[in-house]
Amino acid sequence: MKKRSTQLKRIVYYCPYLIILIISLHSCKKDKKRPDYPAGSNENINTWILDSLKRYYYWNEQLPSDPNIGLSPKDFFNTVRNASDRFSYINIPNDATTFTPNNRNFGFDYVTVSDQNSTKVIGIIKLVLKDSPASRAGLKRGDYISQINGKALTTANAHALQDEILSGNHFSLTLAEQNNSIWTETRTVELTKRVILDQKEISKVIESDGKKIGYLNFLDFNGGLASSLLPVFNNFKAEGITDLILDLRYNAGGQVAEAAAICTMIAQNVTFDKAFITYKGNKNGGTRTESIGTAATFDKTVNFNILLQQNLGLSRVYILSSAATASASEVMINNLKPFIQVIQIGEKTRGKDEASFRIFDARSPKQINWEMHPIVYKLFNAQGTGNYSAGIQPDVNVNEINTLPLLPFGDQADPLVKAAMGRISGKVAKTGIGLNTMLSGAFQPGNILMDSRAQSAQQGMVITHR
């Protein structure tokens, strides 16, 4: 009895301490509970950002353990972004101040180039968008720029003058021309920023050496693109084209679905279940291989059987590229290769072998307006080939700037088109010989100092639904 009494005393003696310990542990758990930050505060928004990245971000295991959630959302996002991440971004839709600016709202892109034989620096207009401030001012591809905002272009100020364009709502360009090695300024135009609508494709059928060659140029892979191109492919098929030149030299990318749908209309022996793309994500996302049919029809803008009706059944395709070729354009190049021969002509591509999807606050009512496009996957084709972050090298190297003046897209004398046609005919054309070399003392393109189209390609992203 005495022994049992002693044990009871011990139990009674320790019980209060056990209760205190339980209460203490419970208090600690309560203390570690996440604070309820006010809606709209940086802390509230950044907590949502961090939680989303922990689930989806490709580099989620390398996120900092204790980031400063008091920063502005954009600064916070850039702070926690992995050092290997070149492309993830965050913004508020319809809030221009949260977007990285580019030349699109003025309707043109240009490259600044130095002369090999002098200190002369000029700008060369590479692209003019239809129904834009640039087109209304009469600008065209191949025009030369001598001044921006009244300042002559130089090696030292090429980037600064581009920054001036991007930082304002309007600016001036002074155009020039060269005759007998003498540059003369012709006129000055004022451009004001405007909203630019999606651009229509450029397509044609070229007849050469008894062959019919289809030419197609478009600037992005926005939703609904493949559907809008059905008449183009229908015409190519009706014309009986034997070869296709796909001009993606300035295409910064977009949606995987549109790339898969266009591949469906090009390659031979396409079936719905043929593997097209492999996504490799973090531990949460895993690895997934998707068929061309599933990828092409996910956004429900086009029917797979309708795509097959326009299929050209080609065994090879010629794709034109540059440093501004990125994202879904690179998916086209890499992921067509298991289906048909791809002959790439031009320059090395940008190197976006990664994909994202939009992450947004789906609560009702919405509490956070920010949206993210973080890198979620690395991309591979049906044969497991990927890892082109350094860019995809062309089979035929051609730099269009070496041949001036720049010609309209699809012109048979354009150096990239000419090189493709040389391959198609079997008469491989010499490339890289500038037309200006015929004029003694004429401008000889040297170093590229700034390329606004290549800069904007930095902002493009492969968009997927997975």
C-alpha cells in the first residue's frame, strides 16, 4: 500500500507540470501561427507569392528561408527568384507601370549598328507593325535612322537612346539615306505610344525551278493563331506546295498549344497520340509527356481533325531564325525534329527551354491583383532532346544585317529566304555577302550595339496549361 501511495503521489506531483508543459507547447504553436496581414499589404501579397512559388516554382527547393516580405511585390519577386532564372516575371494586368516596356506600342523595332570602316553609327528598322504609329508615319523595314530625339546615334549612346524611347510616351526619329557614300538626313517623324492590335500573318506561294514553295511569317503564338491560319494552310495544300519556309526570325513565342497545332498541319504521319512534348518540373510537378493531339487542342480553339484536313504531309521544313526567335518558336524547331527534317537558317535562337503558366488569385472576390509567370518546367521533345538554354544553332548561318538594305518579308532576294530557296533547289546560295559591298565607301555593318527586337524576346515565355 505504501508503495502504491508513493506512486500516486508522484503522478499527482508530476501532473501539474505535465499540464503546464502542454499549455506551453500549445502557446508556442499559437505563437508560430502566420500573422493575419491586412489585405493589400506587401506582407499579404508577398506571402501569397511565396506560397505559390513553394508549390509550383521549378527551383522551389532553393527559395530563401526567411525573405523580406515587407518589400514591394515586384522587388520581393526579383529577390527570391533563383539566380538561374532568366525569364520569370510578375505584373498587374492592365497596369502598364508593372510591365517591362518594349517598342511594340510604337509599332517598330530596330537595330543599332556601327560601321566597320568609320565611326558612323546608324539604326536600321527591322520591323514595322501594321496600323501602328510607325506605319502611319510612313516608316518601313530597311529605313535608316540617324538621330533619336535630335541626338545622333553613337557607340556610346545606343542603349541610352533606346531607354529614352522606352521611358516616354512619345519621341522623334530622324531618317537618313546614303547616296555615293554620303549620308543625307531626309525627314524627322514624331511617334506617340498607342495600343497595337495583333498582327496578321504574311503568306505567299513562290514558284521557283519548277517547285511551289510556301512562305509563312507570323510574330507570336497567341491563342487562336492556328485557327486563324487554317485558310493559309488550306491554300498551301490547294496550291500543292512541295516545301515550306517558316519565318520565325522575330517571333518571341507564346502558347505550346498553338505551336503543336501548327506542327500538326506541317509534318507527315501525324496522329493524335504521337508524343510531342515532355515537361519536367519540381517534385510537385513531376514529369509528364503530352501527345501532339492533346497539346494542340487543349485551348479548344480548333478541332484536331480539322487540323489534319489541312496537313501538308511534308518531310522537311525550313525555319528562319535570329536572336529574337524564342519560346514557342524554339518549341517548333526542337519538337518538330522527331517528326520531320528541320533545316534552320539564320542565327542562333534566344534559348528559352522553359515553360510557365499564369498564377493568379482565383478567390471571389479577388484579394490580390498581381499575376505571376514563374518558370515551372524544363522542356524536351519526344526524343528527350532539350537543354537549349544557350540557344539553338542554325544549320546555315546567315545574318540579315550583313546584306543591306533589308527587304520586305518574303522577298526572294532576302538573304534568309534566298538561302532557304538555294537549299530547296539544290543550288546552295552564297550568303553573308552584302549588297553594299559593290559601292566603295558604303556603310559596312560591323558590331550590333543594340537590338530592340532581341531585347523584347527576353520578355517572351513558353505558356503551357499544365
